[in-house]
Amino acid sequence: MAGTFTNLLFHIVFSTRDRAPLITPQLRPELFNYIGGILREQGGILLEIGAMEDHVHLLVKIRADQSVAEIVRLIKANSSKWLNEKPDSSSRFEWQGGYGAFTVSESQVPAVRKYILAQEEHHKTKSFQDQFIEMLNRHGLKFDEKYIWK
């Protein structure tokens, strides 16, 4: 085959350090644009983004020569640096150390978009911790809960 053809789609989830409620509704549009810019600089595409006060969900498309770990590192490092350098920053912004990344098939993109955009509805009845554990279970991942929230 003469070319390389990929469609690498990921649903990525991570929270603020200690799930601190730092992602205010006022901050979200600017933060979402900034994260989208980071992805564009890397040749990726932000397909959807949603957040609550303590976590974000991203649906992203990345290039074949990139790793999810590097993309998440760049998003978290650059966005937290940017947020901490903002003149109106009132507290130190930090992301948690880990993240969840789940592959998404093209046929599931509409459902994942809908899920990401419905975060406020989900969290009326379910905590972020419960939601994240549900996602891990749905994707068949083994984990020890005592190490998830560090």
C-alpha cells in the first residue's frame, strides 16, 4: 500500500488535582479554545469537548505518528501553565497526574459527542468518580480503586 490511512479517535478524560472545582462556567469557553489550539498545533482535531468544575472530556483525532500520552501531556502542561499565567488567576491550577483514554470507532462518534455534551445532566445523579469507574468497567479495564484518585 502506497499510503498510510488512519482514523485515530479517542475519548480522553482527566480531572483537576484532587478534583478541585476550578473549571468555572466562565472559564470553559476560553479553556476549550486553548485546548483546541494545542491540538491543532499538533496536527490533531478537537471534535468535541465538555467539562464540569472538576474534569474534562475530549473527543480527539490524532495523527498516526503521535501517542495519546504525549498529546495528553501537552494539553495538560500547556493549559495549566497558561491558566496560571493569566492575570486574573486567583488560585493555582493543576491537573491530576493520570487520565483515561478510550478508543472510539467512527460509528460511535455521534454517541460520544452527545455523551460529552450532556455532562451536566449525567452529574445530576452521578459523581465524577462513579462515572469514571463506570467507563473503566465498560471498557474492560482492570484497576485498583485505591490508586485511581491519587
